[in-house]
Amino acid sequence: MTEELHSYIQAINAETPWLLPLCFAMFGACVGSFLNVVIYRLPRGLSVNEPSRSFCPDCRQEIPWYLNIPIFSWLMLRGRSACCNKSIPVRYCLVEAATAAMFAAIAWYFGADPLPTQILLCVWGATMLAVLCIDLEQMIVLPVLTNTAAIAGLLAVLFAPWLVEPQALSASEGLMWSLCGAASGYLLLKLVALLGKRLFGQKSTTYDHPQTWRMYQDGDDITLSIGEDTYSWSELFMESSNCVRLHGATISASGGDTPGTISFSAENARLENGSLISLEEHDNLSGTCTGMSCSREAMGSGDALIAMAIGALCGWQGILFALVAGSFIGLGQAISARIGRGVPMPFGPAFIAGACIYLFFGNTITQYYLSCFEY
């Protein structure tokens, strides 16, 4: 039955090569609409199923179906909501268009592969697109999404083992290469993050005389000021394992001053006697200190999860290509956006973009450079 379906699809592609990509594009636009729900709700801890209908993020009114048509609704409404006339971010339209284009490209480029392979590639691509958008907006990587992409990559390789390794002829060989690619990607990025933390993630400052420090709420973020220096809480604690210590410090909390070393995490301040002060309950703390040290991750742990999902489909070769291509893409992004030194910028979006380039053009690029070395 599977072979008959595959033969039937190949016959359709031979007669009308544009039909299957068009169907995939239309379905992809609908999937992109759902991805917008995922991108908005998951980082905020909301269910993607409840409420089942899309709603306006400003006035919370449900959006009727005829105003929720992918791409066209945003264009017809000129980027504004019909209920409260608030601006709708262009990201909604771009995600739907990008998903449609991606699905069409998969159907066109991988049209000779089995249909389950094309569907699983669409699952991988859609999930990674959600990871890209969330990382770009929130600078977080959700394991539930990267794990889903990794599983989709593993299953796609079972149907088409040549995706991960051109020389793989059987499903078992493909699965072995896929598992090795996922493991090597995760371990490689973990090692890079560990070495980066050792080399670049440590910072220590000693003051000639006690400096006044203050931690206070600044809009949606928290600011730590020490003398004339200020630090953003979101920058200091991009990873939950980061730590900031104030040495020779006093702190005014609960009506008293407590001397010693104060260790800050993202949610608490630990005094030298072991007691904890919840930052949620104290949004304005102050004192003095004679020194400051911090330990920060040089690369987010979420990048290792992204590498795992890339390696499951593209193998170790795809990971290396995506790292190099992603570095150039990230550099171009930083230059075009005029992002200065020290300003945090997620690497995940550029990493995923590099992986997508390899997925479609990796073999062509590899064969080109191999032919160059032959001469």
C-alpha cells in the first residue's frame, strides 16, 4: 500500500510538479498560524489547547475564524486587530509565510523521498521555526520543542537514512548515524559552553573603598547598580546556573544590616549565614560592598539542545556546517542591528538558519568543495 501511494504521488509530480508543493504550502500556512499560538503561549506558561480559540493578547477577545485566515487576515486588517485596533506584530504574518514557504520547499526538494519523510521533515522544520522565534524574542530554548524536533529527525532518518549519511543504505545504519549526530551535537555544544565559561564567563572586580550598591525593579527587569556601574538582571542571569557575589558587603533588609558575602541567584539572595532573601518579596535592596564577582555561561545551554535536534537529522557534518554558517549569519545580524559588545544576542536563530541551509544545499556545497580539492 505504501509503495502504491508513493508511485501515485510520483506520477502526480511528473504530471503536475507544482501541485504537491502548493498543497504543502497551504497546509504550512495553517501550521504557521498554530505556531504563532505556540510562540506566544508556551514561554508564558499558557496551554496551547485552552482556550482552544485564538484571542487578542491586548483585550483577550476571541478572534472569529473569518478573521484568522493565515497571511490574508493580517494583510486585510493592515496589521491591526479588528476588536481593539491595536497593532499586530508583523511576526505573525512572517511565521505563517515562512512555514508555507518551508513546507513547499520540502515538497519540491524532497519530492522523490517517501511521503512520511516529507511530513516528518515538515514537523522538524516547523518545530525549529518555533524554537527560533521564541529564542529570538525571549532568549530561551524550550526542551519540549527541541526534543520534538530531535524525535522527528530520528523518525525521518528511518524512512530516508541518506538524509543523515549519504552512504547509509539501511534504516539501522541511518538510525545509528542519527543517534551519533544528536549525541555529538549535544556534547560538543556543552563542551564549548563549559570552556567558554572557564575562559570568558568569570569576572571579578575589587574596589579601593566601599561602594554603594542597589538592586531595584526597572520596568519588567531588575537592575543592579554598584557605584557608577549598572547591570541588567536579564543579562546577568541568562542561565539559571549563573551567580553574582558581592564581597565585604552589607545589606539593608528587614530593618538590619548583615555583613559578609552575598550570593545572588536569579530569584534569591543568600547571606553568609545561610539565610535566603526572596527577591520577589524585596524588589528594592541596597547596601555597600568592597568587591563583586560573577560567573556566567558564555553560551546558553539551550544551544546544546538545538545542536541535538540538528544532529539527529543532519548528522555531525550538518552540525559543523551550521556552526560555521551560523557564526557568519550571527555576525551579519549583529552588524546590521548595530548590537554592541557585551549586549546579549541569542545564537540559536543563526544556528538554526545554518542548519536549514545545510538541509537543502549541504550536499551540493560539500560536493563542490570536494571537487575543488581534487584539483
